[in-house]
Amino acid sequence: MKTLFEKIYDGEIPAEILHKDELCCAFADISPQAPTHFLVIPRKAIPRLGEATPEDQSLLGHLLLTAGQVAKKLGLSETGFRTVINHGTHGGETVPHLHIHVLGGRQLDWPPG
Ligand code: 5GP
């Protein structure tokens, strides 16, 4: 069965797509926690970061590069942005398909709650 984010990648669930290639896509988060909040997901349904394997190494790099490029395209480079990957219960993960959050457009607090 497809994950929620596979369905978004495949266009079966609508989303504001910001980038799409053969390996990943980036789309606006449905519940933004900052003026700009998007997710970068691999097409491959890796459940979470700790379950990625060495064969995913270049894919993981591609996801990070894409996060940076889309952030730049959206004008976040100068003011800054944050990337977050939540793994499991304590991490706050709610969708079991690896995703990188990118948040920007306001001052973010540290440490996170
Ligand atoms: P997590 O809590 O797993 O790190 O992040 C999951 C994120 O996916 C949340 O920020 C949530 O708002 C977002 N999300 C959940 N369902 C949908 C959806 O159907 N469409 C979009 N665009 N984002 C979603």
C-alpha cells in the first residue's frame, strides 16, 4: 500500500508542488509552522532516517541539496532557514515516510520544544 507521501508524489493527493524530479519532490506543508514550510521527500518510501541504508547515501545527499535549492528559490537563503527530520515518537514523527522539513520566513527558537 502506498504511503501518504507516495500518493502526493504520484499526484493522487493534491499538494502545492515546489519541485519534482525522478528521485524526490518538495511540496508545501499542509499545516505550516512558519511563513515558509515545505517538505522534501524521496520517491522511495524509506520510513524514517534511521532505516535508511548505505545504498541510500546518494539519495540522502540529493534530498539535502534539493532542500537547499528550493529554499534558495523561495528567497530564504539570506534570512536563513532550518531543516528538521523527525524520527519516531520522541522526534515527533507523524508520517512514516522520510521527509525533511524546511522552515523559514521568521526567527525560529532554539532549542526546539
Ligand atoms: P512529521 O510530524 O512526521 O515530522 O511531519 C509530517 C508533516 O506532514 C506535518 O508537518 C504535516 O503537517 C504534514 N502533512 C501531513 N499530511 C499532509 C498532507 O496531506 N499534505 C501535506 N502537504 N502535508 C501533510
